Amino acid sequence: MIIKCPYCGPRDVIEFIYQGDATRKRPEPASTDQAAWNAYVYDRTNTGGSHREFWLHGGGCRQHLVVTRDMSSHAISSVALARDVAASINDGGRA
């Protein structure tokens, strides 16, 4: 699988570290709701189709990325810097 890093260009997946599901909403850090934290840490769905994931380019620029790929074919449809995705979400999608 080849991931197109925005800084380094196309690189083999061996340079990257999978960091988890990018669609999950984390509870507030100060939350003491044990059920919410258990659901965040342990509950997972295994769906096919397009999915957003966090990846770290550990063997290159060390940037955190949001990769959208098909869970069945592993075809990657988009790669973006995680900070740009977060800024877009915080702007309400206007960025």
C-alpha cells in the first residue's frame, strides 16, 4: 500500500504507523463518565467501505495524517495533514 504524504510524496506503508479510527469522538478529558471512556477505548465497528484513519509518518516527516481508505480494497482516496482536518472541523468546515 502506498500513502501519498503531503510533505514527502508517495511512500510505502512500512514508513507509517497506524494510530486508529479518525471518526471517533473522544470524551472531554476531565470527564469521569466511565461508560463513555470504555466505549471510546474498547467499542469498535468493523464496517466495509470508506473509512478515515489516523496515521503517523514515523519513517519520514513525523507528521500526523488523516487517511481515507476503502476497508475492503485498501484503496486510498485522500490524505491530509491531521492539523488541517482539525482546523477545518473547528472552523465548521469553512477552511
